[in-house]
Amino acid sequence: MNLHFDCEVAGEILRQKLAKRPYFDSSEAFEALDQNDKGYLTIEEFKKALNNYGIYTSNNDLKSLVKRFDRDEDGRVSYKEFINEIRPHSPKKY
């Protein structure tokens, strides 16, 4: 259980850092990942984006990543699902 909480805290820290970046635009991030311009992200688009940054993962890790974003479990990540996952979930710390 501690591992789960540690992962959630680490994820929230990353979300908070992204929100503080003045030039980060979540819409542009989604558009950059959505290479097929279909309005949703697939496991292949996540894989390609990670590979472009030298991050190579197993299929199971990719499935877990997409599952994290894909709240309605339709096998793809909509813009709304993407935004909901990368925006901070807890109040900003001042």
C-alpha cells in the first residue's frame, strides 16, 4: 500500500511542476502526441513518443500507462482523459 501512495505522491509532484512551467501548454502536448489527428491517443502513439525520448518499455508497462489515463476503458485516451490526468489533482502548495 505504501508503494501505491508513494507513486501517487510522485505523480502529483510531476503534475504540480508541469503546472508551474510558464511555456507548458497541455493542449499542445496532447496535439504533439496525437500524431494521427484523431482526437485521441493510442498505445502506439504513447510508445512512439516515449521511444523518441529514448524510453523503451515493455508492452505491459505501456498498457499500464494507457490504463492510467483511459478512465472509460475504451482502449484509447481522449483529450479530456489526458487533461484530467496531467493537471494537478490537489490544491497548489504555496
